[in-house]
Amino acid sequence: MLFVPHDWRLAFATVLLAGIIDVALGEPPNALHPVVWMGRVIGALERRRPRSRPGAEFAYGVLIVLVTAGAAFAAGLVLTLVLDRVPWWLALPIGACVLKTTFSLRGLVRAGRDVQRALATDTVAARASLAALVSRSPDLDPPFIVSATIESLAENLTDSVVSPLLYYTLFGLPGALAYRAVNTMDAMLGYRDEREYVGKAAARSDDAANWVPTRVTGLLLVAVSGLKGTAGRAWWAFRTQHQPEYGPNKTLAIATMAGGLGVRLCKPGAYALGRADRPLTADVIDDAAWMVWAAGGVTVTLAAVLAAALTWAVHA
């Protein structure tokens, strides 16, 4: 069963309107944002976790995943059933507004641009802006700040855009909201520190949920690289530069982005991906942002078409 509107036209319009809302308005206030609510629930559950007992912490982490993702799915299902019983002119804006909260294309690009603007005047400010995108050493030099910014744009294209829209096409609002809950849990708990055992289930769930979307993201980056004449390099990087020892998904989109841009992206002390055909200057972020916009636009369009097609196939 697909938890999407029964009318294929409504399914199509919901995705497109969500994309328009994202580009035009960005994020809603925190008080109205479901992801903020999810974060508060996850934080409250994490504070009550057992301590210094790895087995109990892991089991509690599994419970957090089941409760949080299950609650998000259930909320999406209830909302879908309600929207299925109201006029389309009411169901469309409500459904689109809720779907928009599960992805953020404009916000992702804006975060990258903030780092770029700061780099033009103040390296210290650029490091501070970078902290909103990715956790890195606080004393990076400008080329490594550029690299970290582009890496984050590429990796988060999956988390912030492709995955939630793909899960919407397959499972409607319940799927998109449940994915966002899993991804938020990983962002809050999936670290190798005192949260390692309680966050292990969230991290593994996030890996599994993003496995297919990450490969879709890589192929999208190859496709949009073709508009710049670099599809061959992007395809080479997609096939050869991914380093799975850093996780099943971590470096695939990053490597593809590096190939499409003709740069070498490096995390100090870890991976180095791509070929250094051009220096890592701040203007490279322009091209990376353009690739993210283009891939995100294609994603929204394809998600709208696929949601409509699957809805028609199921409910015809």
C-alpha cells in the first residue's frame, strides 16, 4: 500500500508545491517545524538512557529508533488519512507544507554560501560558518575550509533532499517523516563517544535508509555534470573513488562531486577523493552550489512524476 493521495494529480502537485515553498520561503519557524519536535523527543529519550552498560544502551537505542520513527510514521499516516477526506484545495497546501519540512534545498545551499562569503573577508568567520555544516578541526586553512564545505554540500544533498523525496514517492508523508526521524536520530546520537552504544541503532538505520538514495544522488551529480561537460570525470569518480571503509555511503556523493568539479576533496587524516585539476579556491563553491541546485531541481521534478505514476498505478 502506498500512503499517498488517491489522486495522482494531487500527488504530483504536492511535490512541486513543496519545492516551490522551499525555494521561495525556506524553513518554517522552529515552533512549527516537525524536525525540531523530533529533536526534542530524541533529546528527552537520550537523557534517560542507561549509563555504562553497553548492552542496555544498545537496546535502549533500538527502542529510541522504534519509538521515534514509529511515531513519525504514525503521525504522517493520520495526516494522510485526514487529507484524503478534505477538499483538494485544502489538502494540497497542507500536504505540501508538511512535505517541505522533511527536505531543505535552499537551506543547504545557503549554508554553503555563508561559508563562501565569510572566506572573502575573514578566515575565522568562515570556520565559524563551517561549523553549521560539518564538524571539523577549528583551525583549518582556507583550501580545507572550501573542501569541507563542498563535501558537506555533496553529502547532505542525499540527507536533505534526495532521501526524503524518494521516501515520499514510495510511502507518502509517513515515509518522508519516518526517514527524517531516523536521520535526525543519527545526527544527534550517531557518534563514537559516550553515545556510541545508544546511537548505534540510529547510525545503522541511517546507513540502510540512505544506501539507495546515496547512489541516486551520485548518478544525479553525474547527470548535472554533463551540463558542464564533466560527466566523464564525475562517472570515473563515482565508480572508482568511493572509499567504503569510511561507511557505506559517506564518500560516494563527495567523490562524484569532486570528479564533476575537477578538484581533490580531502579530510585531513582521512580520505582524499578526486584529481586536483583546479585549485580549491572559494569560487569552486559557486560551481558546487550550482550542481546542488541543479540536482535538487531534478530530484523534485522526478519525485513529482514518480509519485504521480505510482499513485495512478496503485489507485487506478
